[in-house]
Amino acid sequence: MRFVFSPPTEEAAGLLSLPWTDPLEQWQDPRLVEIRQRGISRHIVRFVADDGELYALKAINENLARREYRLLRELAELNVPAVHVVGIVVDRGPDLDAILVTRFLDFSTTYRAVFSSPRGGQPTDRLLDALVELLVRLHLSGFFWGDCSLSNTLFRYDAGTLEAYLVDAETSERHPSLTTGQRHYDVELAEERVYGELLDLQAGDLLSPELDPMEIAAELPRRYERLWDELTREEVLHPDDQRYRIAQRLRRLNELGFDADEVELISTPDGNRLRLRTKVSESGHHARKLFLRTGLIVEENQARRLLNDIASFRAYLEQKRGRPVPEMVAASQWLNEIYDPVVAAIPEGLRGRLPPAEIFHEILEHRWYMSEEAGFDVGTTAAARSYFQTVLPEVPELLSEGGAGPGESGVSS
């Protein structure tokens, strides 16, 4: 048996004692756990909890395992949202497939779980937007997915929106850049697969009766083209306002979570033609800003909401003290007096259901609705108490009761 991984991966050492020479579906190790929010996979997938981390293990042909291992590493280097690959285990014994090991995406959920417990109405728009953004990020990086679907994607809540992460790269290909034909073919495949998945949801009474799976799936290529055009279109600028227009375009890219790798101005008889080479940014503008002020690492929309709350808190401090308060001072005081106490108050049995930043965002939403109903501001403390009692317990748990269980085809990883 050989465990191939890329350092530094200290967790690989702790996984060496697993029964690698046995068929994955027959494992009886006490570290095995069952996942409630698991999707559909054509492979045997098991989950292992070791040293505080959760891993997904997928039995797969060795050539495919090595290829997917390489592609997932490349995606990580390019900052494309995807699961983190730990390594592959090969030479396990006669007639045994290799095993691809990935770190389970914390606080993630599947599309079926999203529809089973919808938060804030039918989630079709949020799911489509998240999947389209992921597909555009892949295409900008030269990746042809080949199997884009809701099943091959995990989702994280981000201040009421969803963030999509690739979890299956078996059919992916890396190119210096993609042709228009390659992109359109990938989008066509995605539309076809999403339509089939929505039909499956409809058959299981998980899709609202007024929703048409064909109409929803047909919306995917339209949203893709709108985002692709926003990121890559060329435009002619007049010399008098080109500096402003370039700054405006770059700001719009940042708001969408992308950066300009190269800006090119081409002289034409009609004016200067602006051409941008867009790349995936490491993190959004608001996420970077929040991290620099508080040290919190959160999703982009969560960061935007938390920064707004810091701004409100700063205004309150300035009014109370009658003098300006530096932004860094307000952020530090907000962290100590507002955010940290709310996070510390999350009941122990509910802590793993959503990321702390998402819980804080939902408490702010809950506070707004409670205040509207009461006719006055109820405050964060009362809103948090009510949220912990009435809302958070309804969020599905990640792990099933009973821990280890028999293997089954479950989550793409």
C-alpha cells in the first residue's frame, strides 16, 4: 500500500492506520461516520473523522484517481472553489481500486439537502447563480468541467446566498484557455444534467409544483452568458472619461469576486478599446477588508454584512462619545463586545450546524424582523436568544446518529 500526498499534509500520517488493504465498502473502523447531507455518487464513498478533521474517501480507478488528484491540486493553486485534496492511496491489493482522499468541506451542504430544508423560500435562483459562477471561474482558468451538475457540487451558505464548490473532477481537462465551442458544450452538458436532477426532485416532491424543471434548467445558459459577458466584454472608451470608466469596470469585477490580470487599451478610430483579462481572485474585497480589521476569515457576502454592522456600531460609538472613532478601534471593540459574545452564546449542541459568521448574519436578520413586529429595536442579545430557540434547531445536522455504518454510494468527492 502506498499513500501519495503533497506536503505539508500532517493529517496523512494519522490516516495510515486505516484498513486500506480491505475493500472500502467492508470497512469497520470506529473512525467511520455517516453524513446526513450526502449526495449521489457512482462510486463507493466513506467518511472518516480523525484528529478533529472529517475526510471523504472515494474508491476509484487508479488512473482516474491520479488524474483527479492532480487537477484538484491545480484548482487549489488557481483559487477556484473546490474540495481540498489530501492524497491518493494505491497498490492496496489485488482487484482493489485506488482511494482518493479529500478533506470534507466544513459547513457544506448538497442541493438535495437545500431543497429538503429550504431557507428563505425556493432555492432555485441561489443554486443556479452559485453553479454558474463556479462554471465561469473554471472556464476563466482554462478548465473544462465535463460533468457540471448540482450533484457534483457542494454548497455553503453565505449571508443568505450560496457559494458553490467543485467536488468531482474525474472528467475535467486543463487547457491554456478554452474555445467558445468548449465553453458552450460544457454549459449544454450542465443544462442537461441540471434538468435531470430537477426532474428527480420533482418526482420526490422536493420541488414546488409551480416550478418547471425545463424552464429552470434553460435559465442556466442565459445566466452564464450574462456573467461571462460582464467579465470579458470589450468596450470602446472616450478619452475624456476613460480613466473613470476603467476604474468603474475594475470595481465591478471586484464586487463580483474577480480581479483583472491584465488591462489592455487598443487605439481605434472610434476611441480606445478596453480589453480585460479576468482572473479568479483569492478572496473578495470585503473578505480581505474584514480579515485585516478583525482577523475573521469568512465568505464574501458574510464579510459585507459584518462590515456593515461594524459601521453601524462605529456610528453609535461616535454619537455616544461625541467625537470620531478610528475604524480599527471600532472594529476591535465590535469584535470584543458584539460578535464574540454572540458566538460564545451559541448552544453547544447547535454549534456545528452553520458557520459562526452565517449564524451572526441570520441573527441580524432575525433582529430586524423581531424589531419590525415589536415596533422598536429589540437588540442583538434578545434576537440571538430567540434565534437559538426557534431557528437554529431547525437547521439539519451534518452527522448522523450512531457514527459508523455500512458504506454506500453517497457524496461525490
